[in-house]
Amino acid sequence: MEKIRAVNLGGWFVLERWMTPLLFTHSQTDLRCETSFVEHHPNPKETLEAHWGSWIQKSDLEWIKKQGLNLVRIPIPWWLFPHLNQSGIPYHSPMAYLDQAMKWCHEVGLQVMLDLHTAPGSQNGFDNGGIDGVLSWHHKQENIDLTVEVLKQIALRYGSHPALHSIQALNEPHWTIDLSILQTFYLRVYDVLRPILPPSIHLVFHDGFRLKEWTSFFQEHRLQNVILDTHLYQCFDHKFHDMDWKTFLEYPKVNAVELAKLEQLVPVVVGEWSLGARAIETPMSRDEFERQYAKAQIRAYEQASGWIFWSYKIHEYQSGWNLRSLIERGVFTLET
């Protein structure tokens, strides 16, 4: 497999308020996620369609390709297929826009990882899981069954598309979900999708924020064209809040050791990472700190089968989460 050097197209087909806050301001209700958006926004369908048609253009994909990146990870919702939505929540499907995105990616020479970013009942309780504050995906078998069916339909619709590189079974299942539930789900997804997909298409399994606990799973199950996805952020865990700047910049080497170990069993991709960090006192400028931070992470994640930055853009241009601005400002380069 060619090493993945890629970017997420976040905030496009799955809303996250912090990425696109202006979408959430045209209502008297506190809209926190896409579920509250479609339930309480005065014009959800028209607003979503305007957003889908403008957030990412073909010119953006051309720009991404020009930077030397070879893949985009596209988060998509479980309500992509309207006939499968029996929840009573009036979700709107971006399928026509996803079809266009796949076509554009093929035309500009980018591969696509289709990432199922939400699941019925929510797999993580975050806004990026589709419904903030709810974590019940694993409590009902019908939720898991429906997720498998959605993935099957994704495989049937896009499996033979020339731009497709991989399908991710589920984004960021919560760390409190029993690994046996998650692993059983992944094996079921493998059994259902592998016969449908061309042999070259990869299946991607997220580690559930427990990277070190997957060795026995991949020793026991010899799976074809499977990638393990892990997300490595240095901004959420409290341990990063007390680090001095030198220790902080050295920390990616710790992750590199774990990545190299697992690579002996299964290809590993750092499917999300960023330059997001707390305010750290350093003797250098912010741009220089971010430049060193980016290089340290890229060097570490090159020990794996690839990396995918989060995200291509957000509303705040100067943010360490906005790859386009980081490249345009000369902070981020692929050189290490």
C-alpha cells in the first residue's frame, strides 16, 4: 500500500459546530450538533444544501493534490440512505453531493477514504457522532445491525468507484465501549463487506482510543487489506497541559514507538491529528513552534502506513486545525 499522506474534509457532510459556527447562529435554539440542527433550525434543508455546495469545491481538491497529498478522508453520516432512517429524526442526506465529491476526486487524482462518522444511537456522545450527549449505539443490537447495513449499502454504491481507497467502519467509538463489542462488530463488518468489495479496497477499524490493546486481535485474526486507525491529539489529555515546550515537541516519538510495533501486524494510519495545542510558553514565535510541532508529528507518523490531518479548513483561518492556512502561511510542509 502506498503511504498515505492526506487530509480530512471535516465539517462538510457531518456538522461540527466549532468548525462551522455561522451555520448554527440563525436560530433561537442552542444548536449543538446536526441532530439539534435539523430538529430546530428554521430552514435546515436549504441551509445544509447551500453548505454542501460551497464548503468544498473541485478547486479545493485540486489544491490539495497540488500540495503532494494523495488521499482525502470524507466523514459521512449514517443517514446517508434515507430509506434506512427510521429514527423519526428528520435528517437530510448529502448523497448527491458525495457522489459529486467522488467524481471530482477521481478527476483530480485523489483517493478517498469514506469514513462512517456517525452511527444510530451515537458511538461516542460527541457532536461529531451526530447527536451530542447521547452514547447508546452499543446498548441496542438494532443500532449495530443498522450500522452494518449502512456500511453494506456504502460498499454496494461506491465499492467499484475508481476513487475509492477504503471504507472506515466507524469513527471514534468511545473508550468506554467494551472492546469485545467493538471487535465483534468489526469482524462482522469484515465478513459482510469483504465479499462485496474489490480485493484492493481496504477496510479501516478505529482503535477505540486503545492503541496498545489490539495486538492479540490481529494475531488471532489474519484479515486481508485491513487498516487500524488511531487518532493522536496533544491537546485533550490533561498530561499535555503540564508539559514544557521541549517535552511537548518530543512526545510524538513516544507514539512512534507504539506505531512501529503494531505495524509489524497490521498497517496503521493516524487518521486524525492536528497542530491544536494549549498555550505553551516558548522562546520562539508561534509560527516556528507550530512548524516544529508539525515536523515532529510527521516524522513520528511516517513510522506508520500514513497520516491524515484534521482538517482541511475550519472557519478560523489562523487555527492550528486549518491545514490550508498552515500551508499558505508556510508553517506546514511535507518535508521533515
